[in-house]
Amino acid sequence: MLTLAAPRRVAIVGGSRIPFARSHGAYAGQGNQQLLTAALHAVVERFHLQGHRLGDVIGGAVIKHSKDFNLVREALMSTELDPQTPGLDIQRACGTGLEAAILVANKIALGQIDAGIACGVDTVSDPPVVFPNSYRELLMKSYRGRSFGQRLRPWLGLRLRDLKPILPAVIEPRTGLSMGQSCELMARTWNISRAEQDRVACESHLKAAAAWKAGFYDDLVVPHAGLARDNNVRPDTTVEKLATLRPVFDTTGNGTLTAGNSTPLTDGAAAVLLASEQWANERKLPVLAYLRAGKSWAVDFASGKEGLLMAPAYAMSSMLSDVQLSLQDFDYYELHEAFAAQMLCTLKAWESPQFCRERLGRSAPLGSIPPEKINVKGGSVALGHPFAATGGRLVAALAKLLAGDEQARRGLISVCTAGGMGVTAILERA
């Protein structure tokens, strides 16, 4: 491993993404590689990287076909980057994009590379449809046949049930519960009301709509496939309208999570350029912010000891201890809204003396966050959540927020993921 005497500061130059689209709509005819190529191409164009060899491009997707082997490398080779630029596929569920940024930043900080792109993509509109094992076994028996008869014989046992496709689902293998069902359990544990969730969802939409209207996303989002803006944002949303929706994950009469206060299934891609200060300055590129710290964590959700999506509460505590900051030492908070309930559970956990003492090992609670500082340009409930692309969206938007506010010093990012994991990061204004 190559290291320097002292780690270098990691500059966030900026990012670009394509509009986030509700699944089975605008991007229904495109796959991960096409969407990711569009986001990478936008970064190359915006920062004049044509012909440049970058140290690495790291990213990935949560829902991948076998054809997406070497997805990042294949996508970058369709851009005007120097084809000697390497690519690396990773996956940490919904934290993939943010984890990619941390990995690129670590390489820059250690002097292994001078610049790199962190990226992520997901499309639910082009899922990897597979067939039952019985059909796969039939195919393999036929393939191994040495004569025409041996290759034909397995097909005589084909049944209609062998052709029933198996679609991917957001189900935890350890519990058999969907993410929404798991979050319902969390909402019950933390006494999160339906009204609280609908309020967060409404604010997410109204803030996102206002940000689009004010032009905040104009230089962060590039048109793609006939779509110019995120198409899930509803400027006319009200708490009253959201209150009319039926729960979708718990229909027993006790459910509180609806399609309105949960993120929609979304297609999209995002990419962010990170570099050393020297590399950026030599090319007269802007430095919007610095990526100062990052942390990943996991919780034991399978045994029921902790909620599936509570890992960010732990990751944040540990990261703040690393840098000796308090939860209140930030000007902006980008908290991923997988579900409005998930974000509310995390906020209540940080305010709980018992949770912080017994679970986080703290003598006092982390405390509360002013609501007006959270997701000021809209959150995932409104903008959408293409799983691996959300991290890139958060980093690029927060860096721009910090750069545009002379009074700001720091911003914080928190993302929950499937598998009981969470990823957090700290950005500082340049």
C-alpha cells in the first residue's frame, strides 16, 4: 500500500446525474450500463476530462444482470475518458454510491491516485429475471449431453412450473421481511406516528419542488432520454392528501407506511469527481468542499436485537467520536429518506438518553437537529432513490450547498442500507 507522511485533503470538484425517474417509465428501455454511461459522460463534459486518465472510477449497482460484469469499466469506456482509466465495481446496497466516494477519497488521501470518480446506478425497469433451479438443472443436463439424444432427453421432463420467472425483491434473506415491513417494526418500536411520517414526506416534496424552481439542480442534473427533471416530485402535495393513502406494508390496520411516505422505485445514475487540491488547481477546476470523514457500520437485525435500518445511528456516533465533533456542529444534514419513518427513528435514537447510553456507549444523548437544516433541497421520498445512485446525489448536492453558503462550515450525510448496514460521511466547505 502506498502512503504519504500525512494524508492529503480530498477535494470534491462536483458531480452530475441524470434525472431520477419513476421505474417502468422514462428509462424502461435502458439498462444499468446506458444510465451509468450517461452520468459519467456528464461529469467528463462538465469538467473537461476528455482524454484524461483518472486514477480510478469506483461505483456499482444493487440490481445487476450477469451481463453487467465489469459494469463501471464498460461504462467509462463509452465516455471520452482515456481508456487506460481503470474501473472497479462495488456494492454496499443503498450505501454503494457514498461508499464509492469514501473509497476514492481514501486512495487520493493516501497518494495512490490524484483524481477519481465515484458513481452509482440502478434501474428497477430492467431487472435480472431468473428461472427456477429445476429449469437451470434441465439446461445444464442438456448442455452436458454427448449425443443428440442425451441433449434432447432432459427437455422431455420440462413442465410449465419450470418456466415461472422469479423476479428480484427487496427481501431480507435472514428474516424474509421486505424493507418496508422491517421499517414498520421500527416505527412501532420508536412510536413513530403516521402523521409525523406524512409531514416529513410533504416537506420533502415541497423542498424539492422549490429547489427545482429556484434552479438549484440545473447544473447538477443533465437531461437524458427525453427527461429533464426528476419526475417523482409533487409540488402540490399536502399532508391532507398523503393522509388518504392506505398503508402498503402492514394492512392489518396497524400499518403507517404508505406509498406517499416511502421512497418510490426509481431508475437513475449519479457520478462525482474527487481529486487532490493540487490536481484540481492545476486544471483550474473548482473545489466545492472536502470529504473529511466516512464510516460504515452494521447492526444485528436478524436476531431482532436492532432494527434493520438503524445502522446509521451507530455509524454517526462512531464517526463523530473519530473527528471529535458533536451532532450539532453542522450547517446542513443530508439524511437519506428510505422511508420517512426510518429517518424519524434515527433522529429519535440520537435524542434518546437510554439508546445512546446502552447501545452507543455514550454518557449523554447525541441530541436533536434543527428540522430546517435537514434535507433543505428535498429528500429521497420526493427526488427518488435509485439505490446505488443516491450517495452520489447526496455528495454533489451537499458540496454545492456548502460552496454557496459563506456562513457554512460543515455538512453531514447519512444513508441506511439493506443487510442492516449504514454509511455516513462529513463534508467541509472549501
